Amino acid sequence: MLIRYKKSLEKIAMGLLSFMPEEKKDVKKLQETIKEYESNPDWHLYLWKEEDILGAVGLRVEDGINAIIQHISVNPSYRNCGIGKRMINEVKEQYQTKYVVSTIDEIEEFYQRCAEVEEG
């Protein structure tokens, strides 16, 4: 299930976001990203929790109509288990009444694969 990021989960969130290619385990870049999620009302970060926290998904709202998934990461030990797909589906469900949910280019291929699996 998705849970909203809070400051007490900062280290876990940074660890998960460090798996994103654009973050490249650069601590300063990770801190800037987390600070943006904490301070910008248009940026929303969620963590995926089962027994433990296994993934993170972050989005930003643009123009009051689009919710763009800009970060998605799953603990490497739990990849290929459908967690990324479940995170995207839950974000789409939570935001569908307010925004059109889409992704940035780097996530687009993953997002499309999730949609194909859903349809097929």
C-alpha cells in the first residue's frame, strides 16, 4: 500500500531514490530532491509498504491538470515482483479524479509495459 512520505522516513526514501539513474547515489542531489518533496506543495512522494518499505514513487502536479510520475524505484531485492506496477496503478487510482496521470520519458517504457500487462 502507498503511504505518504514523512520526515521520519527520509533515510529510507533517499535510499530508494538512490536507485534512480538521475540521482546516481549523489547524496547532495538526493538531499535536494527530498527537500523539494518536503517543501513544494506540487511534489508528492509516496512509499510502498508491505511488511517493509519496498519502493518509492514521486510525482509533481503541473498546471493543475497533470500529475506526472517523475520517480519510481523498487528495492532491487524485490524487483520483477509487480511492485512498480502496483505503485503506478495506485497512484493512478488516487489521482484520477483530479489529474491526468502520466510519466516522464525515462519512466515511459516501464509505464507502457504496466499498461500492456493490465490490458493483456
